[in-house]
Amino acid sequence: MTTDHDWITTPVTEDLLRGALDVERTAHGLLPHRLPARARPQIPDDQLATAEARPSGVRLAFRTRATVIELDALPTKRAYRGFPASPDGAYDLVIDGVLTARATVPGGRVRTLDLATQAVELEEGPPGTARFAGLPARDKDVEIWLPHTEITELIVLRTDAPVTPAQESGRRVWLHHGSSISHGSNAERPTGTWPALAAAQGAVDLVNMGFSGSALLDPFTARAMRDTPADLISVKIGINIVNLDVMRLRAFAPAVHGFLDTLREGHPATPLLVVSPLLCPIQEDTPGPLATDFSTGTLRFKALGDPAERAAGRLTLGVIREVLAGVVAQRAAEDLHLHYLDGRDLYGATDHAELPLPDDLHPDSAGHVRIAGNFARHAFAAGGPFAAVPPLRRRDRLKPPAASGRCSPLGCPAGLAADPAARHTDGTPVQCPEASPARHFA
């Protein structure tokens, strides 16, 4: 047992974090964010504000000989009025790439949502500790994956040996944006979300911008992705557009074009994969909006739209797939690094028959495993859009701007330094995205 005088205390600082785009100093510690500070004031609702602060894919990464590791944190947990409490969020310990242990943090705040009125109550609570003991007494690379289900303020690390920030992995960075399934809904642990599993299979470093209920082609999300260094990019589009009924056919295709245009301002030649919705029978041919359904005694979802209204421009998943395939085909004539993947190749009719959606909308943990395996097979395998190529050197991604405010031509992976006349679509000058000082990433 480690005694008090054996502890080495290490403040949690941003150089220990991977997978976050920004951090916020709070009264308690460090709060990771998955949208940058300049984007957060533009968030229009509580749904996205809480989703981006839940650290799906965010992890602490360091090297140590410690046999005992403790992490103090203040979680903010979710609850739904009238329903049993959700399990505490999991902290996954990965040593040298191998999932080794799991812990939880008791206590913390509880944020209770009334599904009928949408009223929210916040109950304060104390910080707690995730503890990992009995670890091998050797030098090792350690990652602590934070709960994808809880807002998590990081306070301090305690170990029985010194901690240093992890060195560069040398792996490619995969930037992914999607909906609640990409966020990890119904996955039991943070390393068990389909993007985390697929990243492990593809040997890439994940930056997960999956936002529960909030993959809505928001321009500030596109700008955040534009300005985030990445070797590979994927966007999974459609399910939230339909189940929130936020858009009609006339607006959808131009919005997709605009989102992709913004991504290409910062990543003109990065492999970019557009993924259409997974199979979801309740929305295949029925427009939204989606509503909760408790008629069976458990939380399920149902679509409220009328299939006949598709003729008036109401969107369904089938319509979304047709539009996305057409947009990508049109653009791919000039954009050789743009690719399309039908989401039913990740989770289709056969998968649904074997692994049905428990709430009619989200897969369970086994479903996440299935989706990850299918994504890795389609994207990372030889001949796929993310087939292995040498990654951009991290020192190039972090090269400071030259005196002109741009990277030198030889050090600018975005190729922007060679075009001083380049302009964004709003007419402002294009600065190399690698020079942005307000960005934190894996």
C-alpha cells in the first residue's frame, strides 16, 4: 500500500491531454472541451453545450513507472427525472496500448433533466478519485480515457513514481464528426465506442467530435474541424438532421456543400470520408421529428412525421443517403481525396437482425463493436480511403508561423503559404490552420 509520503502529485495540464480541442480552467481544475472557445458562444442549445463538454475520446497520456495511479476529478453526471440513476461513467486505463483496468469516480454533481418539460436541475456534489493499483513496475505508456457520458473536471494526478507527458505516437490523426452514436451512446466504456475501437484497429490517434443529438452541419463545427490538424477526416451526416426535423430537401444539399467547403479551406488534400446514416428502421422512410416513447415501460423512440410528406421536401434517411451520394459524386470529379461510404455498410439489415437497436435508435456495446469492425474494414484496409500512408510530421503541424504570419512553404502541410492571395468564402485572408494558437488536439 502506498503511504502518504510516497505520493508524487502532478497537476493536470493540457500537455497531458489528447483528443481535446480546448481546455477551460475552472474553480476545481481543468475542463476539456471538444469545441474551441471561439465556437462555444455560438452554441444555440443546452444539448450541444453539454455534449461537447462530455469528453468522448479525450484521454490523459503520460509515461511513468508508477504501480499506483490516482486521478481526482469532479464529474457532472446525467439523470432523468422518474428514471433509475445511470451507472457511473468509466475511466479506462490503457497500458502500452492494452486495456488494463477500469475505475469510476463516486460523488460529483448530478444534472437532472425532466424529459416532459426539458427543465434541468443541478445538484452539487464533491470530487472523487479514480484509483488504479497493482500496475507493472516498469516504464510504460499510460492512457486514462475519460468517461464519454460525464462532464469531467480534472484536478490532480497522484502516483508513486514521476510522470512525464507522452511522446508523439507517430500515428496518423483521425478527426471524426458525427451524432450520438459517434459520441458513444449506449457503449459501456470510453474505449468501447465505435470510433475508439476503429481507431485502435486502424492504429490512428482519434479526435472525436461526435456530439449527441448535434450533428447538424453547424458552421462553427465545420470551422473547428477546418482549424484542427488531421491526417484523416470523416463526417457522418444525416440522422440528427432527420430526427430533429431541422431542414428540408432544398436546404440540405447546399448545407452539405458549405460544410465540406469549409473543411477543404483548412484541409485541401486530406482524405475526407462522408458517411451516410446507419440503418434505423423508424426513420428510413418516415420523417422526423423523433419523440420519446415510454409505452413499453422503457425508453424508446418513435418518428412522428408522415411518409407522404417526403414529396414536399421532408427528409428521411433514404433521402439523405441519395443526396449525400450525389453531392460526393459531384465534388469527387475534382476532389480526388473525397470519398463516400453508405452507413448501411457499417450497420445494415443483417446487423440489425442480429444486433437490434435496444431503444430503436442507438446500438448497444456489441453494436459498437460491429460498427467499428465494419468501418475498419472499409476505411483502413488496403485500398480503402484511409489506407496507411505516412502521417504529417507533428513538428510540421506545430511549426510556428513565419514573420509574415504564415508557415514557410516547405513547412505548411495545408499548402497555404504558397498562395498569399487565398481567401475564405467570407473574403477573409486564409491563415495556415497549423498556426492557430487556440487549439489543443491529440
